[in-house]
Amino acid sequence: MIDGSSHWLWGWVATLGLAVVTVITRAFFLIPKRDLPLPEWFKRGLRYAPLAALTAVVAPEIVMHNGQLIGTWLDARLPAVLCATVYFFVRRSILGTLVVGMAVYLPLHIGWGW
């Protein structure tokens, strides 16, 4: 059992450990003097990593609420995503996509309570 006076010590140890792990993992590709040889298929796959990560974060926020799939079409996120998606495919503007999505979402969510 850890007594109350050593909790601060464990907090600092955990923070320092996380900082070391973060620095090492972020600097891993900067440490070698020359480029690391990577197979061409791996390099092609790395181009999709940011899109895959963004999808993994955003998709659950669109279709879930409190850990459950949304059960109604009266959810402001659905029309906002639809309008933003259409706007993106027409104009190819990331900033415009965000503006259109929020311009649809906020009135439905705040104004109508969806």
C-alpha cells in the first residue's frame, strides 16, 4: 500500500517516464545518420496513415452517442456530415468543409435541440 506522502513521487516518476518514452518515439526517425531503408510498399502505406487515424477518431463521433449507436435520424451530426461531404466533393476545400459542417450542425443542435 502506498502512503499519501509518496503519491507525489509516483506522479513525478510517471510523468518523467512518459516524457522519456515520448521523446524516444518521436526522435526515433531523427536519430540515425542516414535514411532508414523502407520497402516501397511500406512507404506507400504510410501515405494513408493520417487519413486512417483521422477516420478512426471522427467516425465514432458521428455515429455514436454515449457508447451506443445513435437511434434516431434527428441527430444534428448526420445532416452536418452530409452537407460537409457534398461541399468537399464539389469545392475540395477543407476550411469550407469545416465551415459548412458547423453552419449546419450548430443551428440544428442549439436551435432545434437535435
